[in-house]
Amino acid sequence: MVGVAPQDRWSTIAALRADQAGEIDFPEFLRGCWEAGFTWFDVDLAGRTCSYHGSEGDSYVETYPAVDL
């Protein structure tokens, strides 16, 4: 994909942690993912995962614990 940075898993994780900590807002989080080379993400609510995908085929999967309501 033209104009996409090389994939940097650790920069994506840093943006994710900053978002989770409330240090950045969602648009800043998306920008951080884009600048780290990840172009889309997929949320699996049943499996409690979010997968971040890049244009070079790389991916990072974040898992989330179950929540009792």
C-alpha cells in the first residue's frame, strides 16, 4: 500500500497503552496505529480480542479479560 509506514508492532502497542490509560484520544490512537504501519483492526467480541493488521501482512492480537456485569 502506497504511503503506509513500515509496520512497527511496538509503536502500535505504545499507542494502545496510551489510549487505554486515557493519555490520548481515539483519533490520536488511530493516527499512532497508522504511523506504525497498521491500516485496520478487527474486534472479536465473543473471543475478546482485537487484531491490528498492516498492509504487509503483519498483525498484532490483543486479548481482553472477561467482564462480569
